[in-house]
Amino acid sequence: MATGQGEPGASTPQSAAAQAQSRDGSGVHENVDAANESRVWAALNVRYRIAASVTRKVPKPFTRRSDDPLYRPLSVLTTDPTASRLEGSIARINVPYEPLQPGPEGQLFKVDNYDYCQNRAYKKADLDETTALLKGGYDPSPSDPRFHQQMVYAVCSSVYASFRNALGRHVSWGFTPRSNGDERLCLRPFAFGDANAHYDKQAGTLCFGYAPMPDGPSAIRTLPGESVFSCLSHDVVAHEVTHALLDGLRSHFSFPSGSDVPGFHEGFSDLVAIFQRLSCKELVNVAIRKTRGMLDKTEMLTELARQLGHAIGKRSMRDALAEDSKTVYDPDAEAHEIGSILVAA
């Protein structure tokens, strides 16, 4: 339930706590009158035009009023569906509160409930519905599309709060402005049929795919033919929204002017995914207990997207402390390989 102090026992990242304290008396932001501004510039006989990416409105998170709750506790998977509850696979995190439309749709993110593979629309996740409020959202379940929607919203909101807290300001998006004026980043949990995910700069979307697990023996708790959803991997969601946030901070970093540029994008996004995982105390407590404090010995904190990695024939997508992460720098290497050197360092 969205309460004034957050749910006892739920993980509250420091960034979410900082953002939750911001409030004013209205919660309503003024919009710039673009038409009047254009007439002023015309009257001054200015002979140049400013790019829309410069003058675009910066999306702002909901600003709390004095009577609004601080947090909205939501259940998420700390790694992916293959981990057990005894390994801290499920956490309830306090994300900064905002009123939500079904989707969910807030000030910064809009979740798309359409399955582009099945050509069908699932029921939208309504996190302001009474039952969902009382239970802290929907129970973690790979078979419930509403949890998929909740998962991407909760993780993206938490990562955005981390950036906002670190920078001390709102973060703009870098994607091409839409003609309808909607500045929110669109999250598509069921975008395509492949075990992958990507950030689409032109459309302003995070696209998450899904695919069946290939046949053959597997070392994880996934059966052959079972669907593997990239949107249910905490690492993948955090990684992709970091691409979008980094694009907003340095939009030209989306152009591969050199091999180090995409390499930095991938390495930085992996680092944020790892650090974001550390905010889930349920997982960290288990990792400390199992390794007796030797955190460099636990794969729970260093492996990225294990289930998705198995779906493409690997142990995991990447491992910050893997032996191949000590490879000598090669400017001609693939972007993820270059990024892994930054992560390992």
C-alpha cells in the first residue's frame, strides 16, 4: 500500500528517499507557451532556429504535496525468475510515489500492454486499484502480464531516481520529440520475439523481447520451451533504461564515432545494473551470508542476466569478474567486450 512512510521491511534506495522528500503546494507544473515564444523571436528578427531537442520540455517527476505518500512499495525480481526465494530473488522496493493511470502510466514512463508477437492487448496493470494497493502491487509471476508491466515500471523508476539524486536535477530524455507532445519514455514488455532488449532512440521506447528456452539440458530452473522474458530480468531493465538516461545526458554518445563510444555505453549500463542490484537488501543479505563477506566470490552480485544468457547458449549475459573480463583492451572488439573491461576495472 502506498503509505506515508513506506512499507516496513521494504528496500528504500537512498535515491528514492531523496526524491520522495521533494514537494510543493500544487504538484502542477507550468508549461511554456511555445507560440508566444516564437512570436517574440520573430519580432526580434532572429535569423536562426533552435533545434527542437534544445527547446523541448524536460519531463518532470510528480512533485509531492504535503498530504501525498512518500513511496509506493512494489514487488520486483532482484535477478530473474530462475533464482529461488531463498536466494533473495524477490524484493519489495519503495519507489517514489506518484498517482498512476492503468498501464501503469506516470509522469515519466508509459507502459505499453500490447503483445506485438501475439497481436493482443493484455489487461493493464492498475497499481492504484484497491487490491493492488493493499498487496504492494501484483505478486511476482512470469505468467501474469500485469507483473511484467509492474516490473519494468518499478525498476525504471528506481534507476531514474538514482540518476536524479546523483545529478541533483531532473534528467531529460534524448529521443526524438513526438508530434503529439508526449515526452514520456514508452516501455514495451512484449515488443518482439527474441531473447533480447534494446533502446529505440527514434521511437522513444525501451523494447523487451521474449522467446522460448532452446532444447537441451540447462543448469537453471527453466524448462525447454518455457518463455524467457527479458523484461523480467532486473539487470536487463536497469541496463536498457540507463541507455535512455545516458542518451538524455549526452545525446551524441548514441553515434558510434569511435569504438570506445558504444563500449562506454555498454559498460556504463552494466555498472548501473550491478550497483542497482545492491540496493535490494534481500539479495545482498543472502550474498553476504553465503560468501561470509567475501563478495568477490559470489556470482549473485556479479553475473548479469543469467536466464537470458542461458537462452542464447551462455552461462550469463556477462560477468563482471569473469576470466575473460581481464582481456587486454582491443579497440576493434565488439562494444560489449570493450564495456566489460570498464566493468571489471
